[in-house]
Amino acid sequence: MSNTDLTGEVYAAKVSNPTWSTINCSTQANITAEDTIIGFTATSIDSINETFNETTHNPIMIAGRNMTSCRSTSTYVSDAKQAQASAYFQEVLLTSGSSNIIYASPINQGKASYNDGLVDFQMMLADDVTTAITTYYFFVELG
């Protein structure tokens, strides 16, 4: 594999050891619980519920299972909203176990970023509004 055809996904989670074999799409209950933990209500403009309000995304294969129609969003490119179905950086909400939210974003090498730079992935992560630091662990699956 050359560095010009790099594919895969980047994952971010607040737990250091997600149970990959139990990954599923996040449910509304998972999203509402996480919004509460980080200090948002489901209707807060920056909440996970309001941000991840789509279900159209490219499939993600995890532990031999195809994740489709999960709650998702896409990040901006060149300071503009992207059409969800064709966005380079669709971000998908997954859950490990019963409640651990995992953010997933595809690797798309050398694409324009939110500020016109070239990047291989983009992600938005929820930040706890009641504490100074939210720790995330990153995982990469190369295809």
C-alpha cells in the first residue's frame, strides 16, 4: 500500500478499551445519556443529538459487521456545510457495550478541510462543559 491510497477509519472514544465485538450504531438512549453526562440537553444547539441528526453515511465494517444508517453528520469543508450523502468526512456515532460512545470518521487522504488545508480525516468530538478536560483515546483501522 502506498501513501497515496491509504484508507480506513479513525475512531475516538472516552474509554481506552472499547469492546470492538459489541459495536453497534448508537441509539437515541445512548445519545441522550451522553448529552446529559457532558452537560447538554437533547435540544441544546451544540448537543450530540442536534449535531448528529442524519442517518445517511457510507457503511463502516467493524468486527465483520456492516454499520449502516447510524446517527451521523458531516464536517465542514472550506467553511461550508457539505451534502451528507457525498461528504468526504461523514462522522458516525457508534456504541461499545451498553453506553460507550465511539466517534468514527473515514480516512480520505489529502482532502480539503474546514479551513482549506489538506487533511486525511476530520472529526468533531463532544466536550464536557462542566470540566476542564475531556480525554479521548484514538484508534485507527487501516484498510
